[in-house]
Amino acid sequence: MEINSVTLGDFVKNAQILFNKGLDSVPQVMRKSGLFNVVPIDEHTGDTREFSEIDLEEYADNKNESDQAGRAKVQQGYTVTMKAVRRAKDIGISYEMRTRNKYPEIARKLTSLGKLITNRMELDLTHRLTFGASSSYTDKDGVTVDVTTGDGLPLFYSAKTIKGSSSTYRTILANNPRLSKGALEGMERLIVEETYNQFGEKVAGNYDVLWTTDDPNTCNTAREYLQSTADVEGAHSGIKNVYQSKYRHLIIPRLATDANGNVDTDKRYYWGLASTSMTSAHLGIWEEARMKNPSNYSTLKDVPLNSAEEFATDDINFGARGGYGICVLNGNWIRASKGDGSA
């Protein structure tokens, strides 16, 4: 449906269609990955949310005849506070575009506008992993973002702490190897031996996602392990591939980027394992991505005024708006390797 120089109301209706087209075209890899619990936040309920964790002890005790059953121990874990941030971007549709049949240019602008909020959310979610070995990073707006978990340590760290025990656990694979069979087994061993509850008791880690960057070599290696019917490193084709369909491969396109979303080749080999059932990462939605429309009337009662049009430029402005927050409680649900061989 083309946009031409008809009434502003019709123009806005058509603009909304193009905005939605752009919005729907964004894959939302991270939001729909299962790595983040998506939590809708009601209006007028403040700009923060507190998240915490509580564990019961892992095992029951004996109960002798007529004895009272023992009370299960409860351990409060760490607490984090999610803070809302609002994202926005405006574009102008010129008088010439509106009156000289420049529909393709208008369509490109409005569909691109529909992608901006969701793209930024995807970048912010991804950077929780990209900068997971750091305590903070400076985002594309120059704002320092705290990416520590509830223990005050980076998500990917060699000695993560537990609230009710002196035990520690590791979430980054030693020596940061590239994805291979040996490295994958090493990460699985790390999960088996260092997944605890808040009492320091071992718990079973149900890990179901193998996540990687979009580096072709890393992706192809992952596909070989997950899709081959025979052992990809076996001498005989009849040897079963034990990794076939063991994990869902999650390719994260913006993982190997810097804070501005530009390519960062130092991160091209990042990979890891994660559990969607155990995740303690949260995405709070205060304001879903939406289009802000121009108005055709002034604030004066019943006084028509072409206020949608900027006086000096004759442009009509459209905006994209959205608001959300991100936090991660602990690292018990995820393991990572930088793939760069660093200590």
C-alpha cells in the first residue's frame, strides 16, 4: 500500500504498516532463545524490579516411626535489581518525499525505523555474553553498564561464589579452547562437577543449548557434531556420534561485536553451553517497541493546525520507542569459552 500526499491520517496508517513490517522482520534471536526469562512489567509500577533466588536442600532425611518429619533447610541466594532503560530514535519524512511520489524512500525509512528498538534490545541482550568475562562495559551511548551477577563477579569467571557455602564454581573453561570434541567434553565435565545449589550440593545440570558466534568455521564444527550420524573423529563410519541432536545449536549473530555493534574479530570463536530450564537471566519489558506518530492538531481546543509538520523544514517526524531492563542472577546455568587460547 503506497504512501502518497493524502490526509495525514491515511499517511500515518500506512506508515504504521511499514513500521510493523520492519519490526516483524527482526529475528529476535536472543529474546526468543530461551536464555532469558521474559517478564512483562505493568505501567505505574516503578522503573526497577528485584530478582532473587531461593534453594531448598537437595535431599530428604530418615523419618522413624511416630517421629516428626524434619524441616527442609531454605537458603536465600543473591539478589539483583533490574533497572529500566528507554530507547528511542526519530526520522523525518520530507515534504518532497510526500509530494513527489518517492514511496520507495519513504518505505525504506519507515521499515528501518521499525527495526531499531528491537535491534538495540538484541545487541544489549547479546552483550551480556559478549562482555560476560568483564564486570562492566561502556555501551554505544557512552554509558557504563554493570554486567556482574548477584555475587558481584562477572558472569564468566573462574571462582563464582555461593551464598550458603564456601564452595566456588567455574563458568569459563580453562585455557579458553576453540570448539572441538575435547573442548566440548571438558565443558561438559565442568558442568557435571561444578553445578551447585546455594548449599554447595551438587545438582544435575540440564544443559540443552550449544551457543556460538556466526563464525563459519565454528558453526560448521557445531553442525558436524550435532548432525552427523557417525563419530566425526572416528576412523570408521559405523561409530555412533554421541553428540547427534544432543544440543540445540544457537547461532548469535551479534556475539562477536564491540560495544557499538561493529565486528570484533577477537571474539569470533566464542562458544559455550547453556540451560534454558535453569537460566537466571531476565529481560523485563516496560514498553514494547512501538511507533510514535505525528499529530495533526495543536493543543488548543478545536483549533486545526498542521503541527505534525516542522515549521522550518516541512518534515513530518516519526519515532520508535521502547523500554526494557536486563539482569542475571548467577552463572549456574551457563558455561563459556573465548576460543582464543588465553589462560
